Amino acid sequence: MVPVGFLTHSVVFWLCGVTDCPCATLPHVQVPPFVLRQHYAKNKNLENRFLTGKHLEYSKWKRSPYKHQSNVICSFLRLDLLPAKNGEEVTKHFLQELLNILLAYISKSLNRSSKVLDFHHPHQLKEGLEGFSLELQDQPDNLEQLLVDCQDTLKYGVKTAHPCFFNQLSTGLDIIGLAGEWVTSTANTNIFTYEIAPVFILMEDIIFKKMHSIIGWSEKEGDGIFCPGGTMSNLYSVLLARYHFFPRVKTAGMLALPPLALLTSTHSHFSIKKSAAVLGIGSESVFLVKCDERGKMIPKELESSIRTAKSKGLVPFYVNATAGTTVYGAIDPLNDIADICERFGLWMHVDAAWGGGLLLSKRHRMKLQGIDRASSITWNPHKMMAVGKAADCLCGCQGLLQECNQLCAEYLFQPDKHYDVSYDTGDKSIQCGRHVDIFKLWLMWKAKGSEGFESQVNHCLENAEYLYYKLKSRKDFQLPEHSNVCFWYLPTSVRNMPPGPERDRELHMVAPKIKAKMMEEGMTMIGYQPLGDKVNFFRCVFSNPATQKEDVDFLLDEITRLGRELYS
Ligand SMILES: *Cc1c(COP(=O)(O)O)cnc(C)c1O
Ligand SMILES: *[C@@H]1O[C@H](CO)[C@@H](O)[C@H](O)[C@H]1NC(C)=O
Ligand SMILES: *[C@@H]1O[C@H](CO)[C@@H](O)[C@H](O)[C@H]1NC(C)=O
């Protein structure tokens, strides 16, 4: 058996054959702190590591007000922090040092002369680099070492806030959002009941009302849940749709169902197939509807796929339309799809994970016309709105989430509490506890106003337009599409080949080669992929508010430079 683990927000612990109180096994109960500290003062290795290793502002530690407590700095351990008696000073100093590390990292991330990444292969990181070891030992490390570890963790990671990071749909670092995340982690609560998250629950309610009115839904129709990712939101939408048509499935299971069919476009993110697999509908029950050249679902093809599914004895119940496909950024004709869904009585989901942000812009929101006719919508604030990961919301009909998912656990959702228990919204979720995603979004909204989000979205689209026009004017690039900006780099040798399979084979290798060299050098990052009959091409996406036209220029110059080096 190969052990498999998942670390999401939680880890599983178990105790085998324990008869005593489990508290008896906690080390801090058995070993008084001073014993450990003495142990460490004697531990030469550790001391040497500190004295010879990279020390973080050692001089500051020396000047620190509590240095009289010990002249061996590395002897401060976790146990000296709060809740230790008189732990305030050490805690304050530790967190301030950490803050310095974070501030330095943020400045570096936004400094155009610094690298986006310092790439290492997995085996190099595993073996340990310059004293940065991922291995865990039986003995505790001191606080100094932990700070160095924090710094190294950031150092060997990828600076997703860098203005030249174009690799993903979610980029950038909003300082207010970051502050919100810190506050959230400090509050360290769980958003299942009003009882333990009164403020956050109400904020969720306020943000949903705001998003619903932006979508164009009335207050009565709207409902929603924040969940850990667009893929999860999409899963919820299939779950809701199935429950809406076949409520018996909740208790009787699959036996209560006819064979079902889901419909989505050929350009779909893989998440609909995942949803179908997870929910026992089966990925073979997903019908892929043909798209046009630009990646938009063709309404006529949707109709014929519905008929095909029916002729095979399946019951179509769910159509997934997309507002902003992952690769092309294509937006399906939502009104036409809504008409078809109404005619056939199907659930219309709009996956606006990427495109939802456009609703905030007066200039771009008409691209999503018809979205208000959807039965459910996925919208990821962590993409276009650049809210810290992860904050995803699923919006659906009022009441249905609750009905579909509630099991009324008596230890959480007691109906006889002394406040309005309709605010205990946790039973809408398929999780038990939920991370508080709402506060950073709420705080950002407060800091920017809706107008701030609007200009942020407009800025990203202006960058995309700029890249598009630059590409059009250059011979060594070719555009297949232009919502997200997708393009090929054409080395002279490829440009001179006649179109055909041989040229495609050559062109297919260009983007991966350039990307590999790009990562080794670390100055910028952009994604690539093939799609349908198109061989590997670059996809540039803009969601980072820090990105300016000069960064777009830099990207093109880098691709050209790397391309020329590789193909000269
Ligand atoms: C990003 C994306 C998803 C998945 O969102 P995660 O938060 O990464 O799970 C789903 N659909 C579309 C269209 C996306 O762009
Ligand atoms: C940016 O980084 C460069 C090179 O590391 C450095 O010389 C410069 O001072 C930095 N600029 C700022 C504003 O920090
Ligand atoms: C719907 O399709 C889009 C792309 O067309 C895809 O990104 C998304 O994951 C799909 N939604 C669901 C529920 O799977």
C-alpha cells in the first residue's frame, strides 16, 4: 500500500489503544520548559547552526530589551512564547522579526529587478539547501531557526505578486487583503455558526447581497456559500441541480435516479468531469458541446447534444455555461443558452470563476449579459478581483443549499438557541467547519469601494488590449485568439516552414523550451498549453494590479530573447 495524504485545512490524527487521558502524552505536560531550554543550551549542534548560519538580524536580538534573560539567543523556544508566563516580550519580538521578513519579501516581490523565482528541482529542495532542511526532527528548533525557515520558505517559492508573474489566473498581492488574512488567522474561528463567528457571518450576508445585486438577482432569489475553490463551487452547483430535480437522492441515493447527463462545452475546465465522477454520475455522462473558433459554446450544438443524450436514454438536467474559459477567456452566449435551458427545463449554471470580475466594470459587464438568468453561478474573487486565495463563492437559489445539505447536527445547530438561528449558515455546506474567507474580501471592498474594483478590472483589461495590439504589430508572434491573450512565438526557422504537420510538430516544442529556460533564469513566468487542434501556445492572463505596460513589454522582450538564444 502506498500511503496517501491530503492536507487541506485539516489533518487527521488518531490514537491507537489509548486508555489514559490523551493529555498525559503531551510533551509540555511532562517536560517543564526549563529542562528543554537547558537541553538546548547544551546542544552544540544547534548553537553552531545559529552561530555559523545565516542569522537574521542577530544584532537586533542582542539589543533587544529581554536579552538579559539569556545570552544564548538560540535558547528561546516555542515554550517561551505566550501563553508562557511573561511571554509577551518574546512573542512581540518574534512576531516583529517575522513582520520584517514579510515586509522585505513584499518589497522584493514588487521590485522589477528581482527574480520571480529561484528555481530548484524537487531533489535539490529535498536534500536541503544552505541549511534549509525540510526534515522534521524529534527535538524542537529554536525561534531563530524558525524565522530563518520562514525566510527560506519564501525565498525558494514563487513570487506570485511580482508584476512579471503571468502564469496563473490568480496573481498579485493586495496589502489590505493580506491584513485581512492576518486578522482572520488571529481570530482563528470557524464560520459555521453565529455563535462563534457573529461578525463574519453577517459580513458574508452583506457581501452576498452585494454580489447578487451586481449579478442582477433580487434579494429573495439569492443565496450562496464561500467555499475553498472554484472547483468546489462547481461541485456544489451540480449537487444543487440534482437535488432540485431529484430531492429523493439525498436519502435514497443513486437508486432514486434515472441515468443522468450533464452538458458543458469542449473548452471546459476539467472540474465538471470531476464533479460528475465525485457525485456518482460518472464522467462518461458529461456531454461535450462543440465550440466555435473563439471557444464559445454553439447554441445549436447544445440543442443537438441534449437530443443525443435523450436518445441514449439519459436524462439531461444540467448545462454548464462559462463566462471566461480558463484558456481563451471565452464567454458563452449566455442569453441563448438560457433560452434553451428554459425550453428544455434544465438547470443553467454559469461558471464565472474567471469572468465574474467583469461584472464590476460598467465598460465590460455587458459581455456577461444573461448571467442573471442562471440558476447558479461560480465566481472566484481570488482571480480577477485579486483577493487572497482562496475565496470562491457559489451563488444559487434561496433555501436550496440549506435543504440539500442540512443534516441538523445537534451539537452545532441547536434550534433552541437564544438568537435568530437563521444566521447559523454552516449547514448549507458539505463541510463541517469552514475557513473564514470573507473578511479579506470585505476589508478590500471597504478600502477600494466598488469603484476601486472597477478600475482594477479595467486596468487588467487595458493591459490585455495593449499586449494584443503589440502582438499584432510583430512578425515573430502569431495570435490564435484574444480574450485572454494567447499566442505563439515563431522562431525564424518555424516561420519559414509551410503550414502542415511538420511545422506544427516544431511549433509544439517552442513554448515548453522557452518556458523551461524562463524558469531557470527566473525573471518572468507565463503559462502554455495546447488546445484542440492548436499546438502548444502561450497564454497571458492579467489579474495583477501591479502589472504595468512596461511589464508587458518586458515579457515580450524576454520571450524574444530566449527564443533567439534557443533557435539561433
Ligand atoms: C480557475 C477556474 C476554475 C477552478 O477554480 P479553483 O479555485 O482553482 O478551484 C473553474 N472554472 C474556471 C472557468 C476557472 O477559470
Ligand atoms: C530592487 O532590487 C535591486 C537589485 O536587487 C536593488 O539594487 C534596488 O535597490 C531595489 N530597489 C528598491 C526600490 O528596493
Ligand atoms: C463549466 O465549463 C467551464 C469551461 O467551459 C469550466 O471551466 C467549468 O469547470 C465547468 N463547470 C463545471 C461545473 O464543471
